[in-house]
Amino acid sequence: MSTPLSYTIVDIVGSPFLAVWRPEDDAVCAAGFLAVPDQTRDEPHPDVAADPLWDRLIASDPGLAARGLAQLPETAGAVPDALRAYADGDLTALDAITVSQRETPFRGEVWRALRKVQAGDAVTYTKLAALAGRPAAIRAAASGCATNLVAVIVPCHRIVRADGGVGKYLFGSAIKQRLLDHEGAIA
């Protein structure tokens, strides 16, 4: 059996944020805000496998998810340290984190384009489609955001509606607004 996946929970913009990564290369394969608000990094062992993010990882990459999770969350290391630095205001701290999620060719381009949208900026789906190299593929760009399994690190929260509204976000528009406020974006 392979080494279990590592994970951490860090408070970001007032909500518990979960990141799951491969310990052999520190590549984050799932990240997002916990659905159960009382699961915080202060709990000795929250039931991360009961969170919908874990279900999304299973659906996306069953073989990877079959490795299971480490028994306890990591509190130090490249990923937890970068997440805490971001939470504390270093908006470039997440840029060095390696990401690994299953992708189609265009979704991969969308996710790479998302990582080029700097903290403090907010772009529309139209602009994202152009950044991904297919300006007419606006719906496909939106689908790439919807299927992104590595939230905040692949910053789909930086995509706003054409009218400037915050728009939808898997973890709720209030968290999206707090992230944009944290980064100094005008939404």
C-alpha cells in the first residue's frame, strides 16, 4: 500500500480550510473550505474523510484517494506553512505550491490561466477563456472553475461576473467575498 496522503487544516478568512497533498512531492491534490464549520485545526483529528471535498477527490481520482489520509494533520512543512503565510497576508505564498489534479487538455489550460491571475485582481469568465487560449470557450472556462479541486491555490475565487458581482462559489459567496477582500480585489 502507498503512503497515506498528508493533510492540514488552516484558518483562512475566518473559515477552516483543508489541503490534501502527496507527501512524496508536496503536490496538493485537493483543497477547499470544510463543509462542517466546527472542524478546525485545533481538533486533534477531525473527520476529514466525511467532508464533501474528500468525496470530490474520490470521484476525480479514486486510485489516489485509495491511499487514504494520514492519521493526524500536518502542522509544519511547505504546504501548511504557505497556507498560514497566505492567511497572514503574504498573498504570493501559494504561488510556489505544486498542484496535481486530473485534467482534460482545456481544463488544464484554464487551471494554469487561473494561477496567473494575481491576488488583488478579479477577471470575468470571458477574460479567463481568453487567458486559457480559447476566447470563445466561455462556458468551458466556467466549467473548469466549477471542477477545480484545489480551491484558493488554483484561485477560481478571482473570477467574477461580467457586471462586477461576486457570483457563485462552491464554498459560498460570503467566503468568496472575504477572499477577494483579503486580497484587496475590487469585486
